[in-house]
Amino acid sequence: MSTAEHCAELQLEREYVAMLYRRLDAERARSSAALDSALRDVPGGSPQAGWQRQVAVDTATEQVRRLRVAESGLCFGRIDQRAGGGMHVGRIGLFDDDAPIDADDVLLLDWRAPAARPFYCATPAHPEGLVRRRHLRTSGRTVVDFHDESFTTGSVGGVDDSALFTALNAPREATMRDIVATIQGEQDEIIRAEHAGALVIEGGPGTGKTAVALHRVAYLLYSRREQLSRRGVLIVGPNAGFLRYVGRVLPSLGETDVVFVSPGELMPGVQATEVEEPIARAVKGSTAMVEVLAAAVADRQELPAEPILIPLEDGIVKLDSELVESARTKARATGLLHNPARAIFREAVLDAATERAVRRISSGWLRGDGRSATDRALRAELAAEVRLELRGSAALHTAIERLWPKLTPGRLLRELFGSRARIDAAGCELTAAQRDALFRPSPRAWTVSDAPLLDEAVEFLGASEDTEEQVKLAREARVAYAEGVLQVLDTDEDPDGEQLRAVDLIGAEELAERHVERDDRDLAERAAADREWTYGHVVVDEAQELSAMDWRVVMRRCPSRSMTIVGDLAQRESSAGATDWAGMLTPYVGDRWSYRELRTSYRTPVEIMAVAVDVLAEVDPGLRAPEAVRTSGAVPWSRQVPTGELPAALDTAIRSELAQLGDGLLALIVVEELLETAELLAASIGADRVHTMTPQQSKGLEFDAVLIAEPQRILDAGPHGAAGLYVAVTRATRRLAVLHTGPLPAPLDKLVRD
């Protein structure tokens, strides 16, 4: 194409995209007007009218949100078909106002639509019916330039990857960008996979597996919106930093009904970040803890070693082990969970204690054999008095609390882990070392490994009695208040009794329910706060790190088992994590899972991948590293410095790397013990482009440059130190440097000594 032809084509593209933005503006104005109208609408008194108004508001709000996020990069490509005609591809679909909506009236094709698939999958060998694919480069609302890939017969050369490499070579940002304009064929196949169960996406560093998973969610919400939108999507990521990093991708694609949590937040109300020692992490993450928790709850349903004396006005009654065991048997026989069954136990104790007290008190004054009508009446009267006295007895309440206490998950775990005796009783199947690992004598914050145990405890405890009682009392109070309101409204009665009264129109219970506070939180907020919420789809990233107990929680959150599971077994650092996908998934989904692998590393350049290959061999010689497809031109280097000069050397190296980068982000990766020093150093430099973290905290993130301090200490940090070093080495898109005081670890021998 000549320069003149290129300029003419560019002008046509600019005019077309400008038309698309005018259409977008018109759609926005129409949706905003619909939202304003719905908000101004005052519904009638019926629940149906209120529901219809809410649906109108929600629909209009969703449309306004969808159109707002389409502003940036509205249109990014075009496909021309061999059969004639072409379609522009973009973030959303736009249609001609003046014609019925069908395939011929599409102004802009949504990237998720089936017809858009060739834009991502066509190759010279398999052109998918295309003669040309055009990539548009835009700035704001203006087309700056374009480049074409020809698929005509006889064309020479491979696929033009300039759009992809332009995006990969651009400086990193604080949050992940969507890849909607640069999705590759192997990624698109996974994004559009129709598998209804669990889909495992495995890929090494830089293969784009996280981005693929997030775009798959957007695709599923597009193609299965009716099934998924009402329940939302749960995304589980390794830590808060990772979740902040990926948190803008789905909103940028128009999807907001998403809840983001780390494993330490799977239980609503818990925000655990502390990680325990490997042995504690391993035992708490194993399914053996299910039996431990069951035994711990049973252990709290106690029998008294000595009789408990309950004083009465006419003497005492003894709660001995025989009486309590009988009551406990009745409560357990109901099959109820611990807290709901407590009421059964309490009533059974009350019945038995009343009977025992009545038998003792009445033994001296009953006439005859006690079967006469008079004796039965006297016994019944005495039983009622004794029962009333026992019900109000502080001593009996204290005894019940001791023998069958009200338990929250937090109380159960705190008192279990704080007592060697309780651990020994509940964990008799564990080894002595495992029981020692569970012991935690002083109260402290919950750990990441505690979070799934807190959730599991609910499965044995159920709701507390207080919660159920509070709901009941609150409802009774609303009804009583409503009855009072109706009485006030009816004080001026018609003497003839013909006037229509308030009570003729509405009852107290209906009026009370109308005054229940409405929940105006959006779907994501409601789902995040509700342990019983079940999601339409779940994404688990860095899935190899989740323990067996974590997976029990995740599976409870998604009964449909519609999941996208992302990970890399080579990067597993947790002693409780997965060692193979089948062993992790089969107990929950059987054979309803599928496996896909991404083999191409787009992020990690060839120069750094050559170093990473040797580190991966340290993890497991049988593992294969992904194949890098781009070069950075920067040689990874290392420098040994005297021990006392490490902080100064790091300062110099950081400043030098920032100067080399220009724009972009740098990560300083160190072991936990050096993190505070690293943070102080970064603060003294004063550059917000410097991020300090441990290898675990860097999971899933990417930076233009990475500086690793003391790699040998990373290798020595636990049984999976090599995996941590592999993670650290593969975070960079351009530059890698290492500073060390001792000898350089053998897996890093390919680094150039500086």
C-alpha cells in the first residue's frame, strides 16, 4: 500500500470511528435519560410495582456503566471477509438505530461475539475466511495509525505481532491492563471454551493465564448472562496486592458484579494475612482438620466429672453424668448442629432435673401410691413451680453453658488451639509434632490457614441461638409497633361503624414488613458479606497454593462447579498446596473438569527466561519452562558486594535501573527479614515507581525491572525456596539484576557478573 493509499485509508478509519463515538454518545444519553426516569418514578404501594421500578433502575444503571467503560479503546480492529464485507471489532456491540438488529446491521462487533473470533484466531495457514485483519492504534477518540495483515492466497510471511509487542514493550502500570485488543489465538480458544464444569488453565510465568481467566469471565457473562449475572462471580487471588493489581480488568470490560478475596478472606468478616510455619500450614490445610473440628465440637458437649449442685427453694437437685448423658443423647439424636441442638439439650436437662426434684420433694407427702387424681394434680402443680424456678436459676444457666456452651467459630478455634488438652482430645489421630504445631498459647490475629477452619467450623456449629433469637425478637417488636400505629389511626371511629378503618386495609404483620430496612447494597457487596451466598462462577488464581481446606470453602461457594482454575504447579510454595490437579479436583467434580496449557511466555523476555530455566530445574528437573517469544536487549546481571555495603549497593542499583528504564516500574524482591530495610531504602529514594516485596507477595505481578537481593536466602526460605526464586526471577518484562553478599547460587550462573 502506497503512502497516499495509506493516508486515504487512515482518513476513512478516522471518520468511521468518529461515527462510532457519536453513536456511543447517543446511546449514553438515551440510557442516562432512562435511568433518570426510573429514579424519578414513584412506585405504587404494591410490592410488584416496587420490584418493577428496581428492575428498571438496575437495567438502566448496568447499561450506563457498560457504555461508560467503552470510552477508552472503543474500536481496535477490523476484519475483512473473503466472501465480501467487513466488520469493525471493539469493546462493545453497537447497532444501526434505523434498522432491525441483525448481523447486517452491526456497526461495531463485540469482541466476545462468535463472529469476532477470526480477529484473534486467523493465521496465514488457517485464515478463518478472512482476507485481511486490521489493527487500529488510537489515542483518545482519534485513530492514530493502523497496520494490516493479509491472508490472501500467495501472501508471504507470518502473522504480524506488532500490536502485541507494542503492548508488551509499553511501560508497566500499577494495575493490570486488559488484553482485549491483543488476545492471541491459543488464549482465545480457552476464553471461549464451552466447558460447563471446572476448567484448569496451567501456564508458566508470562503466559497470560490470569488475563485469559479474567477475559473468560467477561466472555461467560456475555454468553451466559442469564445464568451468571444473578449470582455474580468470585475471584480468589493469592494476596491483597495481586487483587489490587488485577481489580480493574473486569470493570474495564464492563463487568462489576465481582467479589475479590484472598484465601485469608474466604470467611466473611475475616481478613487474615499472617502466614504460619510450614508444618502448621500443612496440618491446618489438610482434610484431617475436618475430623479434628468435629471432635473439638463433640468435646465441648461435656459430661460432668462430679455432680453439679443446683440449689432450689426446697433443697438441691444434682446434675450427674447419667442425667447429662441422657440429655446429650437426645440432643445429638436430632441430627442438629451444635448451636441449634443446644436448645434441645437445655430442655432435656430441664425435664430431667424437674422430674428428679419433684420426685424427691413429693416423696414425703403423696397419699397412697401417688396415682390418685389429687396426687397427679399436686405433682403437676409442683412440677410447674420447680420448672419455673429452674428456668430462672443462674446456677443451671452456668451449668448448661459449661456442659454445652454457645460457640462461635472464633471461640471454638481460640479455645482449641490455646489448650494442649483440647488439642490432644480432638487431634488424637495427629502426630505429636502436628499437635504441637496447632498449639497457640497467646491470642493473636487469625492466620491465612485459620480462615478455612473458621468457615468449616460453621458446618458443625450452625447459627448461634442469639442470632435466631434476635431475628425473632426484632420481628415481634416491629409487629407490636405496627399494631400501635394502627390503633392510633383508628382512634376516631365512625359511631355507625361504617367508616373504612386502617385495619381493614392492612394487617400489623404486613405493615411491619413494609418498614424493614431495605438492602440497597449492590450484588457484589451483598455477596461478599454473606457466607451462604453461592456464586455463578468462581475464578481461582495461583490455585496451586490453595490447601485442601481452602478448596472445601471454595466448593461450598459454587455448588454448580462452574470454575476457571489458574495456576502453575512449578510455582507452588505452600506446604499445603496442590501437587497435581486431578488429586485436587476429582473429590469434588469427578471427571467434570478440563485441562488447558499455555506454553508461550509473552511477558518474560528470552534473556531472562534463559536464567529462569536453570532455576526451574532446581524446583524439579522434569518441568518445562514456557517458550519466550520476544527479546528485551538487556542482559541480566549480578554483583557481589561486602555484607556491610548491601544497603548502599541496593541504593545505587535502584537509581541506576530507574535511569535505564525511563518510565516503568521496578520491584525490589527480598526475603521477609529484609523487607523493612528494603521499604526504608525505597522511601529514602522517594520514587513511587519502586515496589518492595517478598517473592510470595510478587506472585502474579509484573514489572519493567526486577532487582533481587540475597537470592541464596530466598532459596533457603523453607522447603519450596527454589519455587520462590523462580517466581522472583520471572516478574520482569525488560531488566533483571541480582545483588548478593555470599556466593551466587548455582541456578543463577548464567547471570553476567558486573
